[in-house]
Amino acid sequence: YTTPGVDTASALVSKPGYFGRPWQASTGESVFYNTVIEPSYSDNSLILPEGWFDSLSGKSPLCGEYGTVEAVPGLDNSAGRVTWAQQFATPTLTDGTPITVASFLGDWDAFAGKNMEISHHTLGEAAKGARTATVDGKSVSLPTLTMDGQEYIWIRDAATALNGTSKQFNVTWNNGVAITTGQGYVPSGPADTSKLTAGTVYTHTPFATTVNGSLAQLKAVFFTDSAKGGYTFYRLADLASALGVTLK
């Protein structure tokens, strides 16, 4: 995974696009198998609903997909796919050929010896907890989630906990999360995380974060609820460092 603005020059991930376009009408072949589609910078699918484009040489019914999974919860763009590309109900091509590495590459298996199992990290795997920070000589409790062995905190929980202290900050959206220190927190977006379920999949954050207008290198993960509400959880150590907060 890459974090925009940290591992790349761009502060945004890609805008939505296509699986591809056939190189040759009727004979161009491309199949996506068990593909997990991440969110785009606009919090929608990274693949446009139509899926395929025919601007190069035309349409080919040999293009298609099987087992596609959208990382955005509740999103299903299958009804919007172009009619000339296939949506396979079973891992088998229309001529009966199984969708396997050998079917496409013959004896050469580029994935030999590698674990190709697709795993989805979910909220249910995260352990709830709390850390204490010292602010203005007082203890402040910060609710946390431990994911992948590291503590994270929802940005709005952090803003609420620190509001009214010398470390208060406001959080807004400006093509990414914009943190402004010294300002009181004005609640916006989801009021709490009650719409997130144990099965909600989280992904690495598909957008950049700024602190007082400057790009910040903060590791984060992103959840989306069924109503497309977004929740950004930052690695607690990174956020505390950016805010000048001392953790106990």
C-alpha cells in the first residue's frame, strides 16, 4: 500500500477509471479474477460503474470479471457494467475454460510458492482500548482501536477529547482531511461510529492529510459505512506527535 503525499508526489489517489479497453475488437482478452477494488479519492469505487472502455479498437466479449469485491461497503456497480463485457457467475470462461493461471500462462506460474489468498481486515478484528494523554497538566482519555498491532484513533474522537484545551483542533474536508490547530472543534460528518459494523472492511487511507495547510505524514486507515459515511482513523503516535500531545 502507498499513502498519498507520503509515498507519492500526489496528495490524492487516482480518480475513478476503467478495468481497461480491448486492444483488438472481438479478440482482445482480459479477465479480472477475485479483484478487490479500493475507494477512489471521491470515496466511490476506483473503477467506474461501466467498468470497460471501447475507445481503442472496439468491443470484445472476451473481457470480463469474476468475484469482484468493492472495498466500499454496500457498493455494487455490477448493474452498470457495459453489456459487451462478461460478468462470470462461475470461475469459467464462456468456452468452458477454467479461469486459472495455467489457462492464460501455460506452464509458467508467476505466483508459484506465494500465498494469493485475499484477506479483508474488518472492524471486528480491532481491539477497543484507551490511552491517556497529558494536556494542560491534566489527563485526557483517548478512545483507541488496535489494528495490525498498532493503536489508532478516530480523528473526530480525538478532536472531541481535546476540544477546549491548548491542543484543540478543528477538522474539515478539503480534497482530504484538513486539520487546523488552535481552533475549537466544530462537529461535522458522522456523529459517532455506530453505523460501522463488525464486518466493515477498512482500507489504507485513499487521500492526504494536511495540518495547518502543510502536508502531514500520518499513517491512517479508512472505514466507509453503508450510507457512504467516511471515518478516518490515524495511528495514535503519529497524530499525537503532529499535535504536540504527550501520551502516557
